[in-house]
Amino acid sequence: MAKKQQQKPLKKRLLQLVVTLSLLGVVSIIAFVGSIYLGYWGKIPTTKELTEIQQSKATEVWSADGKLLGKYYTTDRQPIPFKSFPKHLLNALVATEDARFYEHSGVDKLSLFRVLFKSVLMGNKSSGGGSTLSQQLAKNMFPRRNIGRFGIVVHKIREIIIANRLEATYTKDELITHYLNTVPFSDNTFGIESASLKFFNKSAYQLKLEEATVLVGMLKTNYYFNPRLFPEKSKKRRNTVLAQMYKYDYISKKTLEETQKLPLEIDYQSFSHNTGLAPYFREYVKQKAKRWLEDYNQQHKTQLNLYNSGLKIYTTLNAAMQSKAEKAMETHMSSLQKQFEKSYGKSASWLQPASLTAIKKSNIYKKLKKQGLSPEKIKATLNKKHEVEVFTWEGKKVLASTTADSLAYYSKFLNTGFVSLEAETGAVKSWIGGINFEHFKYDHVFQSQRQVGSTFKPIVYTAALENGYSACDYISNKTVSYKDLDNWTPTNASRDTTDHREFSLWAGLANSLNVISVKLIQQIGVSTTINLARSMGVETELPNVPSLALGTAEISVLELAKAYTSIANNGRYSTPFVITKIENNEGELLKQFESIVASQPAFSTHTNRQIIKMMQRVTDSGTAKRLRYNYKLKNEIASKTGTTQSNKDGWYVGVTPKLVTICWVGADNHKLGFKSTRIGQGANSALPIFANWYQSLTKDASFDNYTKARFKNLGAPIDCPAFKEPTFIKELFSRKDRIQKRKFDRQKRRKEKGGSFFRKLFGKKNK
């Protein structure tokens, strides 16, 4: 009896303990959930905040022919409306990720129970996440953070709360729209539109069933099922998605079987800053757009951002022309590089480590020095071998080298600058700033200024034509030493000083005769030539010396192109421009950009016609004649080639009725020139890029507007002989040479004596 009385209080105490512990457990759970609800483990957005969701949107850069060239972004995302999602994409998503999406209110209790039992209690990671699309959206919009061992529980509860609020705030269609616009895909891409453009080069609304299921399939694990890296795994996952669609009656068995048999094909487009079409152009557009945005935000009190405001920038570039230009450049430059390296042989400077001077000029040296490292430590660091990924024309390679070795390696590469613009408007149609943007960021179209060589001669000849000369005037090719210029004796590229024939101006230009060009600029005046160059749009300061006729001035490719638009545009230069308009993310026009053309012509219509005909002779029978004979181009093309001293710069200028195209080729290392004129002359180093490009345009009927255009109202062709033999008297002393010699001698005597007799007599100072 006593034992029964003792057992009763014991049972009672145990029961009380269990009840107490249960209550404590319930209170703890309530408190734990409450702490999550109150935001202790991470902020829970309010319903009001959820209605004001602002997604970061990439700015899009579009070509004139409707191609997406690239994006500027911190997150590669391009939100689109619900109507842009094809039905089979929505069905694939629901069938694979949340079969009961249209039935639950944010939480699928069956899936949640499976996760709690298998994943949490039994530790089975293969059981799946159990999250609904609403919960996944919550995770995408409000990312998880590392909070320790209970993180999975905290995250699930937090996402359930947010999912319920999302379901109460948005319709199912709105939820799925937000989901597809925020979900991460492979290759750091967010949203279905960006993924569709990247992997299939088309907008989401254009996706076929077999393409949509590939994208949906990679949501499970976007790295593992990346079709670019793992095509077989991606295909297998695609077929699993198709099977899910069949399971839930979204497709027939016939469609399932036929689609599963299809090969996996992607059309990958990289929209990274370093790769893709026209990267140098996109970088230039970015700088222009950023400067415009600063002014726009200041004037309109807005906070538009280039990287997340979803702007649309429409450019002048023609993507098809650009693609052909890049292909022409790569074909020629890879071949030219081989010739260049072969000509130097085993004695090439790049086969030895870079000099100390070159190392000290490098960015890595400056960076280490800024960090406070001593010269000895910097040297030790730079002498350590490490694996580095380098550019080659055969593709990227990984080499083990020191910094000095890498600097020497890159010093050997030839580079290029190529731009083509519409002469009438200045709209840039093609732009190549270098051979590879990832490894050579320096833009040789607008940043680099190099000696322009003989491409400056048409400006000299235009000045002469404008001052009374004609294409059929003759000048002696006899070399002259200019005593006033330290006995400077210009010679022709051929170095033949025995050819004393008189050449017509058109032949002097066609054959790029230095002797005649210098005589011409001396006769019309260097300042006269400079003034004309200014009127043609050249803003760079030009050296006021006779050697200007040979192209000693350093001008950028873009500025030279600007000057040449005046020749193709009736004497008026057009300012190059790259952006036509900018819209906001709603498609509203923010700015329309117009072309800027000079109000006054730099020279007369008569001069314009003559210089075009003379430059056509360069193409037909002069230094650019390989356009006709090697490349079989029959188009109307006015040309000029150029080569600078020691063959360091090769140039080609192509003026057609609609386009002005400039191409430069050379090494960034100014110490390196081509070993021979045969390889380094502009006709061999630069002209082939234009020739190959224009060949491809000519074969494409869509470019007939450019390639079949004709120069208007040029009048009768030049019909005078290229040269004539000098008479005995002219051989002794040609009239123009005598006048020029007297002029220089007279000026010299005046300087030495302090002025003329009459000026001294009347007390006037010698100016």
C-alpha cells in the first residue's frame, strides 16, 4: 500500500516534467519562429516592401541592325513581361520545379514533409529541396546568409513566411514572372531572357520546346547542367524535364520521344566585357554613355545608373559589317604576325626577358612599389615563375614564366586599329580597337596617336588643288637639298635618285613620291596645308615643318577618318558618333543623338572632284593597285597607303561613295618595326584587312547600298600622262625648282643681313 502511494507521486512528477518540457519546447519553438518573424535571423520584408520590388536590370547595347551587342551590368538580368514566356516554358518549369504551383498558397505541405523527414531527420541530401516556386523566389530576392548549423531550418521558415506574403501580394502569373526574371542560370546569368540570349542567341519568346527544357533543366544545379561545359549531362537533364512534362500531361508521348531524340545544340553568345562582338566599341560607348548620364542626372535630378537601370542604348554600329571586319582582321593579322616573327629570326628581342626599364614601366611593378616593397623584394617577386594564361593566335595557352618573360612575350605582337564610318553622317559602322580586348585593352582607334605617313599626302595635294594647281600640273622628281633645313634631302621610298622625270600631280600621289610632295608643300606653304587640315576636322596640333608632307604628324585613326569624310562628303567633314538614342527601361526616349556636319566646306566642289579622281588612280595603278589585281575588287574606291620611317606604321585609307575606312597596323613597342618594306608597307600590312572585309561585303547583297554606290558628278577622267621626260634646260634647272631655290636663298640672306635694302632705308624692321 505504501509502495503504491510512493509510485503515484513519482508518475505524477514525471508527467508534470514531460508536460513542462513539452510546454518549454512549444514556447521555444514559438519564440524561435517569432525571432525569425521579427527579423532576428535576417530581415523579413513587409507586404508594402514586396509591392515596391525594384530589380537590378542590365543596360542593353543594340546595333543599328537590331543585334544585342552587349550589356553593362552588376547582375546580368533583363526582366521581361509574362506575355513573353512561351507556354511550353511555363509548363516545363511547373512540371519540374513545382507541380502543385497553382494549387498551394506558397507552401507545398507534402514536399515540406518529405524534406523534414528525409533531408533533416535522415540526412538524405538527394531527396530534393521541397521548395515551391514562391519559396525559391523568396530565396532569389532575399538571399541566404551563413548563420551556422541551424541555418537550413531558419532559412526554410524565413522563406515560408516571405512566400506566404508574396502569394498574398501577387497573382500566380505575377509570381512566375518575378521568378523567371530573377532565377540564376549558368555562367553568372540571371533571368530567362538573359539566359536565352546567352545560350541560344534569341529572346525567350522564340525558344523552342527542346531549348526551353535545357534552360529549365539547369535550374537544379546550374553549373553541373551547363550545356556549354557539360553537353551530355545537360541533354540528359533536358530529357528528364521532358519526362516530367509528359508525366503531368503537358506533352504527348510522341512529342516526348521525338524531342528526347533531338541533339543538344546551343548558339552561345558571351556578353562579358572582355569578349563578344565589338568589345572596343562597347567600351567606347560605355564611356560616352557614362558622361552623358552624369549630365542627364544632374539636369533632371534623377539617379539613373548605367549598370542597373535597364537602359537601352542604340548604336550606329552594323553588327554584320563588324563581324566581317573582325574576321578579316583575324585572318590577316594572324598571318602577318608569323611573317613578322620569322623576319626577326632567333635574334628577336622578345626571346630575351624584358629590360629593367620596361619592367619599371609595367603596371605590376608600379603596383608593388605602391605597396611599399623594396626594389630587391620587387625584383624577387617578378623573377618568380608562375602559371599565366597568355594570348596566342591559336587560342589561349598557359605558360610558366616570370613577369619579365611575360612582358617580353607580349612586346612582339603587332596590333591594329580599324574604323569605318558613313561619310555623310559620321555614323560609325565598324570599329576594331585591337587584336584582342581581353589581353590588349588599349584602343588603337581613338587612344593611340601614330605618325600617319603618306596618308597625309592627300591633304597636301588637296591644298595644292585649292590653290590653283591641277591634277595635270607637272613637278620634277629631281631630289633637292634644302640648305635652310640643315641640308635635308627628301628621297622617295625606292631611294632612286636618278629619276629626274617630271610627274603629274596625280601620278605623284598615285606613286606616293616624297620628293614631289615636299616640293608641293613648300610651294603652297606649310601653314596653308595646316589651315586646310583644320578645316577638314583635324584638331591635333600639327608640326609646322615641310616634313609634314611625309606624315610626321601623329594623329589617331578616328581623327584621320573624320578628316577624310570631307573628301567623300562634298568638302564638309562629319564628326564621328556612336550612339543614336538612349531609352529608359520603359522604352521612353531620353535622348536622340544627331549627326554633326561642318557648316562650311573646306574646299571647292572642283577640288573635291579632282582629289577623288586622283585617289582613284592610287587604287587603279598606284600603291593600292593590289585591290584590283590581287583582290579583284571592281568597286569605286579612292585610296591612299602609308608607311612611316623604319616601317613602324602601316596605313590604308579607303574612301568609297558611302564609307570612309581607315586601318593602321604596327607594334605597340615603338622600338619594333618591320624588317623590310616589302612586309611593312601599308599596302601589305594594313590594306589586306580592308580588302578582305570589302570583298565579303561585296559578296553580300544586303550591303549593295554601300558596295555598289558610285561617286557623283566627277566629270571627265584624268587624261594626262603620268610623267614626261625633262628637256636639257629643265634637267639643269626646272622653273619651279629655281623659283623655290631663289625664295629660300632670299629669305636666308635677309635673315643674315637683318632685312632688305629698302626696309633698312625706310627704317622698317625685318619681319
